[in-house]
Amino acid sequence: MKSIRIAPFTDAALTEEIIALKKKKHAVILAHYYQTPDIQDIADYVGDSLGLSQQAAKTDADIIVFAGVHFMAETAKILNPTKKVVLPDLAASCSLAEGCLPDDFAGFLTLYPNHKVISYVNCSAEIKAMSDVICTSANAEKIVNSFPKNQPLIFAPDKNLGDYINQKTGRNMVLWDGACMVHEAFSIEKILSLQKQHPDAKFIAHPESEKHVLSVASYVGSTTEMINYAVADPTQKFIVATEAGILHKMQQMVPDKILIPAPANEDNHCACAECAFMKMNSLEKLYLCLRDESPEITVSDEIIKRALLPLQRMLEISK
Ligand code: 13P
Ligand code: SF4
């Protein structure tokens, strides 16, 4: 993705400007692990979707600069309707959110009366407003288990995460047919051959990956959980199946361990796995959005009212 270059600023100067502006405007920068290293290094908090929602829920900053994708910034806005939430690039979307449109989802729900609706946080505010509770990859199992065993459930929009949680919980949730284009691009053949080359490595994967990939993983977890696992496990070498941005923080946490990004299919735009949406943000765009307090995330009062409850339920169950 081509980044904007602001004429007189070097990256170091940009960083200084961002820090000064952040202080002056009483702003906080929340970043996902999939952001570029320069953005992660300047953020006040770097985390997974659950950690970011928890931070957004408790911040006292006046402005939230969300270095992530649109649904994440929208979630922060729903949790903070009176605060200004800005996103460096409004076009930073997500294949899961784009693949689950409100009218289609409303029609889908009519097919399953008596079902409660659990939506993965990777969806629009409108989808959240149609849900009973939200989950992330870190708490999906806990959220599902919070319903009685005989309660019919719909899980949307990630069929891979939903299928994984069905297996773990022994449920038979109805799944919306959506997927993350980044995690679906991992090549099982290349992973198996990499495992042969590195028999001393453990393969760890994010649950947005496909079933055949997850079936050969030693550990499956959210991005934060994958980092925690790499820290706690005595293994010295890991093959890591999630977006490549995670390697920055993971390597900082395990400086002496070897991290190998899991390979993607030939037709993926990069040999490893990069989310083109996450990578739309840049340090320059971050600076501009903090300076101009734009582009700003807006959500209607009506949607905020309906989407807040399922998000609050998630935060309550996750405590
Ligand atoms: P987590 O942040 O829950 O690990 O999910 C990863 C992801 O794909 C976010 O878009
Ligand atoms: Fe969406 Fe996948 Fe990108 Fe995460 S990595 S923002 S799930 S497309």
C-alpha cells in the first residue's frame, strides 16, 4: 500500500510530532499486533481484539486513535459514544465484516427462530446490533459456554472460528459462511513441509485458520494467547500461523527464540500472510488523523444503543 509522505518529516520527527500531539490533545493510541512495527512502537497499548476492547472501555482519553481496522474503531466508538474516535484510513476494512451485510444477515436470522446470536467482533456495528452477545477469538469458547447446552445458537461471521468452537464445546452452532482472507491463505502443504524441515519447531495457529491447518497445530489461540504461549512454552522454535505483524511483538517477547512465519498459498499477495486492510494504516496517516482529528468514526445513536448491550455482555463474561 502506498503511504503518504509528509515533506519535511523523517520517521523520527513524525514520531516526535505524534507524541507531542497525543499529549496536547489528551489522546490515546490503541494498536493491533497486525500494525506495522513503527505504529506498534508508538502506541500506548498493543493487543488483540479483546484487549483492545477492554482498553477502549476503560480509557479516560478525549480522543481514541485506533490503529487497526474499521470494525475495531467502531467497537471503540460504541463503547465511548461521547469520545472522538479516529482511524488513520477509513477504508481499512475486513473480509469478515464485508462478507456479512446487514440485510443478508437479517434474512438469515429469520431462518433460525429460537436461536441466540453470537457474533465475532469482526463485524459491523449493524451486525452487532442484531446480536445477543459479541465474542473475540480469545473468549469465544467462554462466551459459547455461557449459554445452556440445549440453547440453539448462531455463530457469525467466521465459519472457521465457529467450527473450531463447535468442536471444542461439542455444540452444533449454525455458522454464517464467512472467513478471514488472510488466515484462509495458509498452505497446508507448505506448512507440513516446513514442519519436516524443522522437527524441533512447534506449530501455533490462530483459530481463524481452516480446519486442516488447525488440526496439525500444537496450540490454537488469539494473537495475545499465541504470544503468551511462545513466552511460556520452553520450545525454542515456532512456526506461526497468523498475520505476519504479530512477529514484531512476539520477537520482542522471546528475543532468543526462532520464529518462522507460516507460508501462504502462491496466489496470496505476499509469501507470508499480510492483511492488506491492516496495512493501509501508516505512521504518516496516523500523524495526519491525530493532527486533523479525522477521519472520524460515526455510528448512529440507534445502532449504538442496540450494539452496546451485546458488547457489554461480552466484557462482563470475560472478566
Ligand atoms: P485477535 O485480535 O482476536 O487475535 O484476532 C485477530 C484478527 O484477525 C483481528 O482482525
Ligand atoms: Fe479481517 Fe483477517 Fe484482516 Fe483480521 S486479518 S482484519 S480478520 S481480513
